[in-house]
Amino acid sequence: MIIQSTFYPVSRLLLGIFVLIAASLYSCNVQAAVEQPPIPRGVAMKSWQENGRDGRYLLQVLHGSAPETGKRITGTVKSDTDCDIDAEGLSHCHNVIELANGSRITVIDTHNMHRYRCLGEGDRLTLIGINGSWIMGTLSKK
């Protein structure tokens, strides 16, 4: 009887720790699932899983100035980094793009790289400003 009462508090403590760890893991998974930025209004794309289809990439400007809404400019991809996959199978690659006017922008390319390839160094793009920090990049035919 004494042995049983000694283990009872320990088992409650272990159960409590297990519940906290499980809740923490669940919380991380739920948070990861909602970390995707919302797709801007007017973009013909239902989910980030479609980004890159037909060589069209919705990009968010992280550093530098996005072209004005509707303005076209060409650019060349200079780098492709930070392409780790998240819980939803999406990568949030960072690309530095040198624009035709000589300036550079850094963009985030949220896409499923198992479905559509990453933008790579040397890729030429036509970029169109959508709104705010959002641009649409279309790969040029080689």
C-alpha cells in the first residue's frame, strides 16, 4: 500500500509533463499551418501549392522596392537560398533579383519545390507589380 501511494504522485507528474509536451507539439503544428501569407486579391491562384505553375511565380518583396502596380520590368535571378520545407510541404525561398535598372530586390518565393522548380541563378523574369509588396514574375523563354 505504501509503494502504491509513492508512485501515484510521480505518475501524475509524468502524465502532466506528457500532456504539456503533446499540447506544445500540437500548438507548433497549428501555428506552422497558418504561417503562409494570404494570397493577394485578384491573383488567379487558390493555394500556394499552385505557385510556379506555367512559369508564373507570385513573389513578395522583402528588401528593395516593388514595381508600381501594373508596371513591367525585367530582372535576372542572382541567388536562391533558404529553401527549407515547412510542415505544409512549402518552401519560402529567398531570391535576389537584379532589375534592368541596376537595382536589386530580395523576394520570398513560397512554393512547393517538388511540384514547381525554384527560381535559379541566371533565370530571367518579367516582373509586374500587383500591389504593395507583391509582384508576379514570369520566367522568360530560353
